[in-house]
Amino acid sequence: MSNQSRRSVILGGLGALAGGALASPLHAWEQRNAVGHLRGPYNLALFYRHNQAYRIGAGMHFFHSKQHDLLALTPLADHAAVDRSFEAEAVRWLRDPPRTEPVMPYYSSYVDRAMHTLFRTIDWTHMHHEQTYDVMASTDIPWPEKKAWTDRAVRYYLTEQTRGVPRSPAPLDITMRRAGIMMKPYFNYFRTFYPRDQSLFYVAHWWHPALYEAQMIGGNRRQDATVPAVVDLMYRQVIESRPQRMLLSREIMPRYSRMSPESGNIFDNLHMLHGIAYSILAYEGWSTAEKRAEMYRVIDAMGYQPGDERLARRFAIPYPDMDPRRYPGWMRSPEGEMTRIMMEMMQEMMPMMMPGASRAQQAAAMAALAANGRLGVERGETAGSLADALRRIVPDMQMMPGAVEPGETPDMMVRTMLDGWASRPASRRDVAGIDMSTEPALG
């Protein structure tokens, strides 16, 4: 082919692309510039010091990634078969994890093209995971300096991306109320229809904070004993007897959460975003454009907003002496901090939605919320969203504007819940910091 012919082909192709761009909705185009890791003496410390732990996290991020396209492209009628088959595939990746970290678009190109900001949000927070693990793993950073280097990584994470992409450093008590998702028609679809896969994600949400806490109790000198102990615990017990709820940072890494509450809350907000995103993708009642609108609304609501740092310590530590090398019954139970938050939100919403409800109806509504929050569909439970179950209990339930529609925020409900949180004693108490001046002596 001559140079002139090549030039004609290229120009023709560019013309076709331009025509396609003009014909496509403008909102389909998203900036794909990426921001790299912040330089420091700690970079890649986890990879070199705790390579098996690094690889386990990479395996978890594989199935976090692939789940998106599976849900977006699988008819809900096939959910049981896909739940079983993908669980088996994901467990294989955990038992023989990859050597490098996959980014989200590797295994879910469809969702990446449909809503790229979702993947930019997830991968940016995974970058923060890596940076903070590295800070804790690095023996080049003295123990008393760990917090300063972690705070530096938090500042970078919160400021080097556009608004809405970084997860909030405020606790889930606040961001879940800001999101206002409890009456949305997709709420809890993932844990209802994909309980096997959801339980495996609960393993991942145990793993990440347990690894931090293993670093916290090991200090610079003894991590080579504590981190392998957590790896062994996961393979021996946690995969086989999985947590039945999303465990929060305050439960599984109490020491790290006191050292860097901002980082702990960031991870909780990411882990909750995973579950919300999967539920949105599994729901069949909306178009891709409507799902995208709702996804971006939730991303922004649970994202960093100026002033969130002042709220970072507004939580209590239920198990301050938790040992990450142990797996007690409370970690496996469906009852915990996340359950408490959801129950509080329901109590705040009910007077608005069910002003004439009897005590029996109110009790039934709370029971329906508890069942909806547990894995799978229980006997007598309405298979669907929480709103579906509540309508059967209180047929004349009043839905607030924005509570059901894609991309819309139920502002009145959100304000009511935030006011309810602000009136609780826990909202006015900051969790205490932790003394990092002396390296821990492993007990």
C-alpha cells in the first residue's frame, strides 16, 4: 500500500470515529488519565517482604473485577448457576493467586466502557491499599514514623484525583446515610441472589483489615511471624467458614483504625461501594444508562467531601484487643457493626415512611430488614429488595421523592437520617489515638 493510500485509510477511519463521536451521547466519553503511586522509601515493601500476602490480595482483586461483567451480562434467572461456578473459580484464584495485581478493566471491559469512573474509583483506592501496606511493611520507616507516612499517603489519595473518586474518610455511619439507598429497587440484590459470591467477598473484607492488624501487632521486627499466621488462618478456617456479614475496619483492625481512622474509613467505604455496585448491576429493572446514573450518584455521595476529615474518628471500637491470628464466633455472625448501622437508619426512616404503622408492622419491618441483610433467601422472606418486602408489610408505605428513581437522591430521607445520627451520643465522641512511640512487643 502506498503512503497516499495509507493516509486515505487513516483519515477515513478518523472521519468515521468523528462521526461516531458526534452520534454518541457526550456523557459516554470519560477522561482516562491515571495518577501513579506516590514515591517513598516504602514502595513495593509488601511485595518483597510478604509476597504471599500481596498475591492473595491480587487474587481477591481478580474476582472483584470479573464480578462486574458477570452481573451486568448475566440474566438474573441464571443467578444460581453463575453464583456456584464463579465461586469455584474465585476460590481457585485464592488458593493459587496471581503474581501481579490486575486492574479492574482487565476482566470487566464491558462495565469499564459503560461506567469507567467506577473502576477509576476502585483502582485508585486499591492503590491506597498498596501504599499503606507498604508503609507498614517497610523496615526503612521507623515505627514512630509510621503514622506520619500513612497520613502523607492519605493526603495524596484524597487530593490527587477529581472530586468524587476518592472514598470518604468519614465512617460508614455517615456515608451510608448520605447515599440513601435503602429503598432503591436494587438494594441488597447481590447478597440475596449471589450468596456464595457475596460470602467470598466477606472473606476479602476480613482479609484486608486483618492483614493491617497483623502488621500493627508485629511491629517492624515481628511481621514475618504475624502476617504468615493470618495467611494460614485464612486458608485453614476463614475460607471454609466464612463471615456472614461485611466486617468493618473498627472491628477487625482496632489498632490500625486508631492510628489512621481516615484510612480505615476509606476502605470501609470502598468495600460497601463494591456491594452496592454489584447490586445495581444485578438488578434488571433499569437500563445501562440508568444504572450508570445511580452508580455515579452513589460514588459521589460516599466520596470525599471537604470537612469529612473532622468526622473520621466518630466511631467506637467494639473489640479493642482483637487478635487477627484468631477467628472467634463474632467474626462469623451476621450481627455486627454494619447491622447496627442499618437498623439505626431504618428506625430513623420509619416515622416518615410508615406514619400510621402499628407496632406489629414496625416489628415486622425490622425483621424484614434483618432477613434482607443476611445471605440468600430465607423461608418466608420476600425475594427481592427491602422495599419489596416492606410494601407487603405496610401496603400504604410512603416513598420519598428520589427514593426509587435511578440517579435521584431522597433528600428528605437523607436529612432525616443524618439528623438522627447527629442526635446519637456516638456522633459526638472521637475514638482515641494510639501510642506509636514504642514498637509493640508481640504477646
